[in-house]
Amino acid sequence: MSLETTLEDKIDFAARLIVDSRRLVVFTGAGISTESGLPDFRGPEGLWTKHGEPDFRRRRAEPERPSTPEDATDKARQVFIQESRWTGVQPNAAHYAIADLQKMGKLDFLISQNIDNLHLMSGISPDTISELHGNVAKAKCVQCAKYFDREEIRRKLLEDKTLVPSCDECGGAMKSSIVDFGDPMPFNETREAEIRSRNCDLLFVIGSTLLVTPAAYMPKYALESGAKLIILNMGETPFDRFALVRFDGKAGEIVPKIVERVKEILREGQRDE
Ligand code: NAD
């Protein structure tokens, strides 16, 4: 788009791309949640921008070995009894606007790098999202990879002081579902995200530097399949030159305006029929 283009023109252009798309995939990063009060890593107020990037070559400290079977039970319980630090964080206008797109039948799939559970809290249907790096609200069986609601586990453990958290499907041990740097990616979620990205006709990136791989391969897969690209991010990304339209501004302000414009265009279309 030309340099003369106003924000309203760009919003209208992006909205028309969404209206015309048949398989829209939205891809979100930590930037969509900063307006909910969660700092990102590499943005202007990001944790790494302010405090430096951690050295991932250093070995992670080994967890303290349990000294007795009772100690092992206690440690396994403690992981899930602690209250989450993320309690009270709420989705913002950008999360709700994406959920609106889904209600309107305009969202095929959502891929998120975020672990904050805010997309599901905003009403996104669980079978239309891949959370590539896990979710603070979910535990996972180390054997069969079944997911469990952490709050539910916590409630059961508080009720029954002898209970050890384990999978009701296969008896495997439970762990947090969050993917740490160096951990393997969740197989099903990553595969589904790749398939959806390869099959979409429009990919809308919101709040990501597109630097963390393999998550950041999704725009590459979409472009390889001929999909169009919209990028909304405060700051540059390596994919900017491939985007048909790019917004450098706040997700919580711009995404709702785009979705509002989508609604208007769809209403205008209905009136003309
Ligand atoms: P990132 O920190 O690399 O990039 C975030 C980008 O969003 C930055 O360019 C920043 O300028 C931009 N941004 C910040 N606020 C914005 C806003 N209001 N509107 C639009 N853009 C905004 O994040 P990433 O690309 O997602 O990769 C970092 C990794 O960190 C991910 O793997 C993710 O799992 C993890 N992480 C997640 C959370 C979360 O769940 N909320 C928070 C921090 C980090």
C-alpha cells in the first residue's frame, strides 16, 4: 500500500481481505497480551529488552531429587497445589475481536504461541486452536499426552490429601503443559498448525516478532501455498515485505476496528442482495 494510505484505508483493506477469505488463520504472539498486563519478551517493554536474554546454553538446574516415596508424592502434589501467578489476567479487546470473527464464521483456525489461556477465556472454541507452547491452565500426561484442567486437579488434591496427580486414561505422571526452550514441541498441535497454515488463503499475524521457530515457520508455509499475509505488530518482523498490509500499532486498538469493519461490509453485502 502507498505511503499516503491512512489507517482507515488500511483497516478497510484488511477487512476486505478477511471478508473475501475462505480459510482465515490467525497467528498470535505475546504482543496480543501486553494490553492484558502480561509483558512480552522482545517488545519495547519486553522482559528480555529490559533485563537481557537468558543464556539458554547454561544447563537448567536439575530438580531436587525426592529423598523418600512420601517426599516424591509431596513434590508431585506441590506442583499442582500452588496457585497460578496468572490468576486474574483477563482477555483484552483484541482477543474478543478474534472470538467475534469465529462467531461470524470468518475464522478457520487460530495458532498461538501464548501460554496465557486468554484466547480460550475469550470464547475461542478449543477444537479450533493450536497452542504451540502449551497453556498455563492445562496439565499434560507424560505418557499419552492427554490434557487436564489444572484448576480441577488442584481442587481434587486439596480435597484429598493422599491423592497423587496421575492420568485417568493411562495412569501416567502429570506435568505442566508449558513448552520450555529446548523442550520438544507438542506433536499434534504443531502438525495441525502446519496443515492449517499450508491450507489457509489468508494468514493474519498479531503481536509477534516472528523470530521463535518452529512457530514462526507458519507464515512461511502459508506464503509457500500462495496465501495472503496481514501483519499487525509494534515493530518489524522478518516477514514484513511479504505482507499485503502491515500495521505498526496496538492490537487492542486496531484488531477490533478491523473486525467492526468486517461486520459492516458483511451487513452492506446482505442489504445489496
Ligand atoms: P516477542 O516478545 O518476540 O514479540 C512480541 C512482539 O509484539 C514485539 O515485536 C512487540 O513490539 C509486539 N507488541 C507488544 N505489544 C503489542 C501490542 N499491544 N500490539 C501489537 N504488537 C505488540 O513474542 P513472540 O513472537 O510471541 O515470541 C516470544 C515467545 O514468548 C513465545 O514463544 C511465547 O510463548 C512466549 N511468551 C508468551 C507470553 C504470553 O503467553 N502472554 C508472554 C511472554 C512470552
